Amino acid sequence: MANSPLVPTTEYKFSVEGNDLVMRFPINPTTSKSGKSKLLATTNGAKVFTHDGYDIQMNVNCYVPIAIWDAIQAKGNGKKKS
């Protein structure tokens, strides 16, 4: 992650492949409102997609605690924690 440019975007995709629900989200790290975690991907509330004529509602939040995010970033940038 640290070596890839992260471009903010809200584009995400839902699909059904065979018997699997597939969700694709761009990684868009932002600090949570509480400041305790880094939100990596979100639907920003409930979203609906249609499959076989049925509306399917999704609400997704993927996050990590700030301390873990900072450790990942430090490791990826070649920095060592003291």
C-alpha cells in the first residue's frame, strides 16, 4: 500500500459470480470521525444494487486502528519503530 499512489474515489462495484457476492472497493484511507481508526473503504451508508430483479442493500466499512495503520506506514516507508 505504501508504495502505491492512493487516489480518493468513491467508485465501488458489486456483482454476483456463481454463488459468491463480489465487492470491489478502491483503498481510500481517511481518518474516522473519532480519530481512533483509519477507514480504508466504505459505501458511506447503505447502497443498493440489483441482481436477478431483486434489490440488494449493502453497507460496508473496512478499517484498522490508527496504531496499526501507523505501523504499516512506517514499515512500508523503511522507517523502524523505536
